[in-house]
Amino acid sequence: MSADGAGVTEGAGEGGAVRVSAVAGAPPLGAIFGGIGVVVAAGVGLLGLDRLALTFCVFKGLTGLPCPTCGSTRAVARLFGLDPGGALAMNPFTTVVAVVIAAWAVVDLLLIPRGKALRVGVSPRLGRVLRIAAFALFFANWIYLMLAGR
């Protein structure tokens, strides 16, 4: 626990590459994003938005190529239907992001009764590595979507 009781730091220590803390009074962003995700997933799943006969993607309409988020609606529908394998097949990047947000939401929901929210901080060097990795995975996902013929 820090001196002001604001959070718990685990992992590599105060000066480490990763700092995980439960911060008092912080907005529960994970729970907020998770709630938005549940509403979107329910809308997609219940309204059958993944089964529309037409596409609304301007990028695909103009280029004939899938956009980097192509298949995201179908991935969300698969997650709503508890089919993680199908979601990964539709759009791996969207699926992984959705699962990470869901885990963050669960942690925040557990912390809300204590008036706290999850915060994860990384060192500048690790932050740079993570940004580069996310960018590379985003483009690898786009290549996968093109090869899969989305």
C-alpha cells in the first residue's frame, strides 16, 4: 500500500517496468468500457447485425479490400454467442481487445465497492515496446483479414 493508501503496487516494484494499483477515487474506466461493450454485443447479437446482407464499410466499398476492423461486428456477435473460436476467426485483434477489456471490467467491478479502480502503469521504455507491438499486431491482423478474404 502506498503512503497515502491510494493503491497497491505489484510486480517490478515502484520503479519497475509495470505498476499495477487500485486507486481510490479514480473513475472505473474498465467497468465503463465493459458496460459499453456489453450493450454493443447485446445489440449486435439480439438484432442480428452480423447477418446483414450488405456492408457499410466505405473503405471496402472503395478499394475492394477489407478494412483493418473488418469482421469486428461478426467477432462481437460470436463473443455474444459464447463462441471465442469463431470470434478469433472473424477478427483476432478485436477479439483479444474485447477479452482484455472484459477482464479489466471484472477487476473494476470487484474494486468499485471499495471506492477504487484498476490502474496499470508502464515505464516509458516498455510503453514504447507495447505501442510498437500493438501497431505490428494490428497490421498483422489486417494481413490475416486480407488473406482470409473478409
